[in-house]
Amino acid sequence: MHWRQFTIRFMMAVMLLAATGCNVGDGLWVESSDAAAKSIPDDGACHELDDATALAHDLTELINAKRAELVSLQQDEALASMAESYACQMIEEEFFGHEHPETKASFGDRVAKTDADFEVFGENLAAGLWTASEIVDAWLASETHRGVMLDSDFTHLGIAVRYGGHYGVYCVMVAAGQSGE
């Protein structure tokens, strides 16, 4: 996989989304209205609770419903692994964003290390949101997040939901496809 083959599309939101009550760094964090009583160990580790798979499935269904005029995104194991690894890294190393605060490793750096056979990639992050509808609604309220969800070049995705860390729940969506150029 050669770096020149990639057109990387990812969002780095740096605005406040007052309408949705969001604090946006370069990922999306929202104080959830449904901060459900989850029993998450406070041990600094990344956890996959029983509902993580169901929440990832619900996210995929909602995203594909919003893509009604576009091809549905299909699950890809390499993208899901990439998403899971990054969700756990953010929890375990106590940060949230598309770029690691110390190493400065970016989404593009993570893409370069994957064996996923795609040309274009995008990433959405969310933290502190406990339901699929909250996550999708928050992403839709942000032009850059919405752009990743609705990019017509994307055909596949991987979603990981992991628990722990400062925000309690972290969601990473990695979308990919072939360039339509």
C-alpha cells in the first residue's frame, strides 16, 4: 500500500456546536442526555461491555438509513480493528482527538499502517454519548462529521464502541472506499 494512493478525507472540527450542546475539539464530545448508569470499572483500561456490539450495529443501521440515496456501508474487519485499536488507545492513554497529543500521530498515520485495501478513508469520533441516535444526531449536526457519514466514495466501515476513560464511552467510525475521481 503506497501513501500516494490515498486521498484521505477526515474531519477535524474545531468549532463549538452550541445548538447541540457539544464541545468539539477535533473529535465530538457531548454530555449525553441519557448518561445511563453503566458499571464501568475505573481502572484506566479499555472495556467492551455487553452492549458494545449492539450499539455498533445500531450505529451502522442508522448511518445507512441516512445514506438512503447512496450505497449502504458494509462492515469491514480491518476497518473495525483499526477503530477498536484507536478507541482503546484514547481510553488507555487518556486523550480524545484525531491526533495523539504527544506523538502527533494522525489519522493518516493510522491509515498508512492498515492493510485495508481502499483508496479513500474518513474517521468520525464521539465520546460521552450512550445511544446510537445521540451519536448519529451529533454527527449530522456537524458539517464535517456529516460529510464523512454521507461521502459517496465510501462503501465500507468499521465501528468500535469501547468503555472506560474520562468520558465513559468512546466511539470510532472508520469509513473507506475507492476514489470516484
